[in-house]
Amino acid sequence: MSTVELLHQVKLLSARERKKFVRAVMKLEQKQQAKVARKKQEKRVVWPDVEARAKLICGDRVLPNMVLLEREESPY
């Protein structure tokens, strides 16, 4: 059924039936919008690969852990 045919059928309805039809269409649209909003909220976060980036920048070098070195040097 085309849109023109659907509009023609809706125009043939009584005023009360048209209001019910419009309410039903609005309810369907609200459900669809809520569904789309939920999908946007459920979008997964893609975390960057820190290890791969560090390897790209530093290569195979092993960097010293400065915190552990400082702890070893502290008198406490």
C-alpha cells in the first residue's frame, strides 16, 4: 500500500478513529526512538592498545621503573 492510498484510507475514517490511529502511530514512533536511544547508550568503548603504542614508540627497549628505583634509594 502506498502512502497516498494510506492517507486516503485515513481520511475516510471518522474523527475519533483518526485520533486513535494518530495516537497509535505516535506510540510506535516513541518506541522506535527509545530503542535507538538505548542502542546509542549500549555502544561499547574501544580502548587504545597502550602496549602496542609503547612498542611502536620505544621499540624493544625495556625502560626502568623509576618509582621502584626511587624507593630503593630512599632511606626509609
